[in-house]
Amino acid sequence: MANLTINGKTFTLDVEPDTPLLWAIRENAGLTGTKYGCGIAQCGACTVHIEGVATRSCGVSVGEAEGKKITTIEGLASGGTLHKVQEAWIAQDVPQCGYCQSGMIMAVAALLNEKPKPTDADIDEAITNICRCGTFQQVREAIHTIASA
Amino acid sequence: MNKHVSPKMNRRAFVIGSATLGAGLAIGLDIPFGGPAMVRAADGSPEIGAWVVVRPDDTVVIRIARSEMGQGSLTGLAQLVAEELECDWTKVTTEYPTPGQSVARKRVWGDFSTGGSRGIRSSQDYVRKGGATARVMLIQAAADAWKVPASECKAENSVITHTPSGRTTTYGKVAEAAAKLTPPAEVKLKDPKDWKLIGKGVKRLDTVDKTTGAMIYGVDVKLPGMMNAAIKDCPVFGGKLKSFDEAKIAGMKGVKKVVKVGDTAVAVVADTWWHARTALEALPIVWDEGDNAKVSSESIAKWLAEGLDDAQPAYVGNKNGDAKAAIASAAKKVEAVYSYPYQNHATMEPMNATALYTADKCEVWCGTQNGEAAFAAVLEASGLPAEKCDVHKVMLGGGFGRRGQTDYVRQAVMIAKQMPGTPVKLLWSREEDMAHGKYHPITQCKLTGAFDANNNLVALHYRLSGQSILFSLRPEALQNGMDPAAFQGVAQSGEAAFGYSVPNLLIEHAMRNPHVPPGFWRGVNVNHNAIYIECFMDELAQAAGQDPLEFRRKLMSNHPKHLAVLNAVAEKIDWDKPAPQGVYRGIAQVMGYGSYVAGAAEISVTDGSKIKVHRMIASTDPGYVVNPAQVERQIAGSFVYGLSALFYGGCTVKDGKIEQTNFDTYNSMRISEMPKVESVMVPSGGFWGGVGEPTIGVAAPAVLNAYFAATGRRIRSVPLRDQNITFA
């Protein structure tokens, strides 16, 4: 059993401590917005926030995540209001297939939290998620739109 | 709020009045628009022809047979219907009919296949007619109620107006009456100049759920009591499963069953996928790898190289004059050998499908590019007839051609069949996905060009050796053994026609089919053919001492549409003016999927091995542009996919297996490596070309030609990582 604090709620889950956090979030907590892409912390589809830091949840164990504040894509909006990154994504029509976008949005939200007006170089350094559809142009434009708002 | 409604789980979308169920898929294409019997959607709203449901609140539900996998066709197809329907676009939503429903209604929605950049171009005519038919019926219903001639009424924005009296009503109010009418035998489509919605870059209909985590992909499907399966198929293609030692994983947490899947694979079924995967990793498996275990990239390369020899048999795909004789007597000759490797689709979402099998029913939930092929796979694997099977399509986490195949659907059914009554979700690990792709085919090409004494190109011999996709996947499409698709981009005529006139031309294919299964990989045969011909055109221009653009132009006077897109990129990149200091340019053009495309690149190179791509330009003439915002995204996306393959891709074979296992060994471009792609759309009208794939062909040769301009070094094989060339 493990207690995980996800999106402000405590989940008591029947899961082994060495299970990757990704699978506890998806299968045990039932929050499927966080995606599996590679399982080796390469692609970023599983990015969540742990204590506000963008983290690839496939590379973190449940044991390591216990007692920490975890935010997934489902917890990014507050109340009925979408996060500014989600709003910008909709305004800019960023997603294509959309599968990588939960992770992409979480990575961008963390970047903007740290650097509200990131340069292109900041974006290049912080956003290392794979998008096979190739939405990078819209991702960059949407980030700059938020930064200049 | 204009929001896409995700296809719902566990529901029969329609109540079908008097449907007679077909026995299988062998039913001719028959697309009636409506019918005498009234059909209602699940919520009771009337269907106005097969493509349109109108709810009392004026919401219009447009049926989409093709699959959305990111390419935007769901939105584009809805635009086509809505244009003719004259409905309020802000009240449009979409719905996937199931393949089972389509078969039961004599394929009323036509082809479900979503590949070959055909989603829009090959259904545009009948979906527009579907919209127009519904509009005529709705207007007729209003006219009947008012007892006026329909010719005095018009529709706009879901409002019907009787022009002489000024009376109005809405689609929602007359939908019931309209659904009872006999559809018109013929409808007239709008002149393209009168389009209001087609050609507009309206927002996609499926974005909101993709930003909140709410969109349901195959991997997210949940059914009551569902179990999860992880699978390993014999890593050597063509090999078999010999044995596995189930006792070794007995008692592992969550494990319910270990099952054999066909002759080649084993799956562990558990409460969670993580438990299934963990147990599968611990399961001792013995494979019968067979003779294919002797095959390597080296042995394949050697076999393909033999096919470059003129003494070997080859299929002739395009020919005029006598190229061999002209080359033999030419003043000057240029020869080069190129090659292109296997590539994995590497969709972000690995292959998966969820199946529920009971004695009298088999249903599957999955992302698929071809609902009807998936349906046929369910019939075959379950052994049940069509009326007892169905496929519920969900969003695809990428397709790129991979999800047109149904291997993963078949496996899911074979597993579920061994656990009747229990829904089972089969998910491939990324490693399984890398090991069991349907790979971009492997080829080599020997090109020989010949000049006369005045540096005019008098002959070109293009000898391709390598794998045929159709041989493996659609043998019925071979023409006396020849794979016509092998000549995509260099064909004599048709939707992928060669854009140059050379007095003596011979383009031929020595077919060599290694054991690695090939598939349709975004751009398909255009990818390597465009690299081969467009890089070689640069080599020929260099040999003739001419500018690469001018050299091409002289050969293109009989191909004005090819030339127009080439000129468009040349103009956009200021080809006539010098590039910025330290920056070098390359250019390329090709035709594929009915569209004419060209590309140009500006790069700089450090130490001969570090490439910085500064600018990428693409031009396309697809005839008509339905949604320019989405076309722009397809162009940019195709460049990311094509350049990822050029720089990082390439699947190699050792001991009969694919060596790459995950994104650490099969990398993909990141945002830092990709410049903005500048799109120039020059739709010339009168034909419908595809959009998702054609432009991918010009990305790699434009960069390779720019690399030569920068370094004087020709790169004739892919990927660049094999030559220690990477992004700066």
C-alpha cells in the first residue's frame, strides 16, 4: 500500500513501492491523462510535476514519490478555469494527435513558473519532449504568446 | 462551445430500423444518401442522410468514417460536409460510425481507410454530396410546412428562409420532417469560388480534450472487470514460440494467466499492465528463431547491392528513348550509389487494442487507421460472423501508416478469446513496438547520368534495388510481379509523376524482399526516391557546372506544376541572392499523392559534422486547400518526421532482429533542433491532392544538398548519425 498526494487528493493505493509512479497514476489512481511513451525517461509523455518540478514519472518510483505533492495534467486547471498553458494551447491549436501534449504542457507550465518570459534558448534547453507529429512550431509560438501576455 | 465529442464507449450509436446484416466485407461500394426508412441516432435525433444527424437544439452531428490521428482530417471532412449543408459551424460536432454499422448498412459511409493521404481527397466528393443532400431535404421539409415551393427557400447558418415572405425556421425544427423525405436523386455541389468554410483555417474540433488529459486513446480504454496484457512476439521475424516456463512466474503479483498467442507470441494477463509486464520480463521463453536469425544488415546490403547490377532482372517503371545506349556513347558520365534504411513509425502511443470476447460477440476498442481492416481482423481472429463483431474507434496517438495494419488487433482478440467474458487490454511495450514494426522498406539505388559535349543531360538510368511493400502487404496490387508503388515520385504519369524530361530515361526496380516486414511509413516510397533523384540532380548540376535550380528548370518545361512549386520555394528563400555569411542552401522537388511539392533549406555546418538548420521552406500545390492552418501543420510535422529519420533514424538488423529498442537508440528531433517551417501554398485548383505525406519527401534532400553546398561532401546514405553528423 502507498499513499500518494495527487492533484491535492490523497490516494491510498494497493501498489508496490518499486512500481514506476507513471503506472500508479494511470492504473491505480486511474488518471490516464499522463501517457506512457518509452518507460526510460526519454520521450517526456509521462511528465508530471513533483513539488512543482517537471519530472518524467516513468523514472520515479512510488516509494520516492510518497509524501510529495504530485500534479498531473488533470490537476493543472484550478476549479473550472483552465491553466494559461492549456488556454494558449487551445488558442494556438497546438496538438495534432495530442498524445505527447499532456507531458508537453506540464513541461511548459513548469518552465513558465520558473521563467515567466523564457527566451528561445530557454525553451530549447527546458523542453526536450518528443513529439512525433512535429508540433514544435506551435509549441514555441504558444509559449511566447503566454510570455508576452 | 465548439467541442469535439469523443467517441463513446459501450454504446450502440444508432438504432437501425430495418437493417439486414451483411455476411462479411465483400460488399460493393454503395453510398445511398438516406433511404426510405427513417434512421435515428442513439439519442433519438433523426438522421438526414447517413452523414448528418440534426438535433432539436440545432446541433449538427457529422459522421466521419476516416480516422483522426493528428492530421486534422476529422475537422477538414466536417468542413466539407458543413460547407454544403449550410449549417452553423459553431454547432457542429462529429461522430465515428463503427465498421460493423457500416457493413450492416451496405457500406453507407464508404471506405474507412485513412492512409496514402487519401482521407479528404478520395472522399471529398461524396461527403460534400452528403451535406448537400441533407440541406435539400431540410429545405424541402420547411417548404412543405409552409406550403411553398422549395425553390423560394434558402438555407444559411442552419436557418431556412422563405425569401418572398421572410419567414424563417431552423434545421432543428424541421429535422424530423426532413428525415422522412426521400432524398434527392442528384444534388449539385457548389462552385469552389462560392466556398465559405472550405479554405478557411478554422480551429480543430478535437483540441480541448487533448489539453486536459480527457481525450481517450486506445491505451486509456477502461471496461468493467478489464485485465491487462503484455506480449512478446518472436524477436526474429518468421520465428516461432517454442516454449515458456510458466511455473517460474507462478504467484507473481496480479498475474491471472499466461497465454500462447498464435504460433509466435506469448502474453501475460494480469490485473495491471505493470504487473503483466513485470511478470513477462521474468518469464523464461525459448524461441525457435529459424533461418532468418542468420540475416544481418550486412547480408541485406550485400543482396541489395547485387540487384544494382544490370545483369539481374528488374521491373521497368518509366522509360523513354534508350538510356543504356545513350550512356554508352556519352561525352561525360556521372554515377553514384545511394541507400536508405529501415525506419520504425515510432508512434508516441505504442500499439494496443482492447478486446471483449464472449461466445456470441466480439468487440474491440482501438485506434486504427482502417476501421474496416480492423473489423475484418476481428472476424478472422474471433471466428465469429460480421453481425456478432464490431470495432469501436478511439483517438490514435499517432499513425503515420503503422495503424493501417491490424497485427495488434488480431493479437488482442486471440488473447481475449482465451478468457471469454473478460475484457483484455493488450499494450505493447515501446521495446515490443520497436521490435515488431512494419518498417519503411530498405533500398539502394544506382544512378547514372550522361551528358553530351555541351553539358546537356541526354540520359538518366535510375536503378532501384530493394524491398516492395505491396509484395508483402497487398500482393493483389502487383502488376505482373511489378510493384507500381515502388516508382512513387519517379513514375511515368499519375499521382506521383516524375517532373523532369530526359531524352533517354530508364527507371527500374530490382525487387529484393528481405524477411523484415515492410509497411507504409509516412511518405512511403517517396522518401527514398526523392532523396535519390533530387540529390543526384544536384550531382548532375555540379558535373555540368550549373546552378542546381537552373539545371532543374531546363528539364522541367513540360512539367509546369512541378516547376511552379519549385519556383515558389526558390523565390521565398531568395535563391537568386547570396545566402547570409556561412549559410548554405539546398533545394528539392517531387510529386506524390497527387500533390506537387518543393522544399528549400538554409543550413550552416561546423567542423563538417554539426548541422544547424536555420530555415526550411516548403511549397505545395494540392489542388485545393481545405484548411490552411492544418495544411501548414502537416507540412511542418512532415519535415520533423522526415528530418528525424534523416538525422537519427535507421533500423538495423542483427541475428535476424531489429537492434533498436527505444528512443535512446532510435531518437527523434526535439524543439531545439527544428526551425520554423515556412509554408507556401499555391493551390491551382481542378484536382485534389493529399497533404499529410507529400512534403516529407523534400525535407531530407533539401538538407543534404545544402550540406554539399556547405562542405563539398556528398552524403549518399541515411541516417547521418552513422557518419557522425548531428545537429549543432
